[in-house]
Amino acid sequence: MHYLLPLKAAPGDDLGELGHYVRELAQHCPVIVVDGSDPETFARNGGLFGPTVTHVRPAFDCANGKVSGVLTGFTLCTSGKVVIADDDVRYTRDDLDQLERLLDDADLVIPQNYYDPMPWPAWWDTARVLINRALPSGDFPGTLGLRLSDRLRSLGYNGDVLFENLELIRTVAADGGRTVIARGIYVRRLPPTARHFATQRIRQAYDSQAQPVRLAVELSLLPLVLVGRRKPAIWLAMIVGSTALARIGSRRAGAAARFPAAAALLAPVWVAERAVCAWAALAQRMRGGITYSGRRIKLAATSVQALRRQRERTCGCRRKTA
């Protein structure tokens, strides 16, 4: 099984801890780092990861740079199984073994992330994670396990979308693949900085535009909050309901050992944030899309039905020319 890490680092980023993690990981499985950093940072990173890691530049040009890295990695994977992980995800060997076993019978495995350590942005975002865990879809983590089919290797998937993980999940479904939500596999994730966390608020809300039912619920939150000024019972129902939903998520599949119980109390705070950000994200769409890594992206993700019709065409990415 290969480990695929799409990466784009800024010149001043400290990747010492990531380099140590990647070198340790390379002792257990082949690691591919697809690095879209500037030339000087790319050269520095190569020395950081060491000679046992495959360290290359992206061979595709997509609006979503992460997909550029993933598609490049697909061309280099000699194994049929691959783990795709963001640079803040930290697997243990046991995590990888569990994921690999599930991929014997599944085409795509969705594990769950938890934060460690827990500064305040992690507490806030954990409330979102717990609410998602209570829903049928589970939470969308920063990592996926994939059985790489010949069809997916050749056609790839659309890289001109914002919610790239959902796009990949739906692409596997459109190709007839079987997906497993592994609620009991918990993979550690490093928390974002406060600055990075702030930049993610509207972007994460924009992802909901790929999920019409969820979007309708989130857009209804702000009107309910405003009505609640005259009818406090509405506020009370939202507070109790969101907290109860988060508590359900915190009890599924042994989650209590990974998530602090008090994080569920922040669920109303996250709901209030999403009530505002959902409308801000909609305004961004009306202006032509949201800016992500210097490029404007309008589509959050493609529906499964549309993907089934499109799969005979190439993905929305363009291979770079020399």
C-alpha cells in the first residue's frame, strides 16, 4: 500500500516535524510526496524527506492544487491500494494496517479524524466533527483509503472543484465502487493555527453547496436565529438540538476515548457560525465562485448522476506541458 501526500509549502514553513513523520512512515510503506512548492522550498523539502521517499512535482494543472498532486501520485503508484492524506494527518502503523484490511473488500474507506493537541480552534472544529459523525455520511476527514482501479487511474477525477474529497468519493460511487465509512478508525490530525482556522470558515461553508439538503438546512439557520429574538423557544430548540446531535456523534463507535465530552457543548457556537457563513458562501458563488490558493472555483462538487454521464470523458484537469 502506498502513502500519497499532496503538499504545497510556503518558504517560511517549518516542516521539521512533518519530515520526521514521513521518514518514519517510509520505513513501513512506500511514500510519494507530490510537492507544488516553489523551486527553493521544493529543494529544501527533498532533503528533509530523505532518499527513500519519492518526491516529485505535480504533473497536472487543476484549479484545486491538491487534486493535481493526487492525480500525479496515481501515475506513480505501483500498488492497487493507496492512502491519500493531508500534511496535517498523522497515521500510526496500526491505523494503516486497519485501513489496508478494509480495502480488501472496499473500493474506498473513509476513516475519522480527531485533533491532538486541542487548542481552541480544535475545540471549535471538533463540534463540527461530532455533528457530522451523527449524520449518515459521517465526517469528511483529511484522508481517504482507496483501491486504485484502472478506470480511476486512467480517467482520474475532476480537479476543478472545491470539495475534492467528496468529488473523489462520488467518482468512486459513479464507477460502481463500494465505500465504507470506518467510524471506528481514528486518525490523529494536527490542529490548524488560529489564522488558518479563520480563513477556512467560509470555504468550509461553501462545501455544503454540493449537498442540497444540508445547504437548505444551513441557509435556514440565520432566519431562525433572527426570528428567535422574538421567540426564545426557537433559540432554545437550536441549542438543545445541536448539542444533542453532537453528543450522539461523540458516542458512536467508541468515540468517547478520542473526543472530549465538553466539545459537544460548543455545537451551538459552530451552528451560529455556519448560520452566517452559509450565506456568505452563497454570496461568493453569486460573484462567480470562491478564491482558493489564488484561483477562483465555482463548483463545490459534482453529483453522482452527473459523474456517471461524464465518466467517459477526461477529468477537469490538464496535464502540464514541458
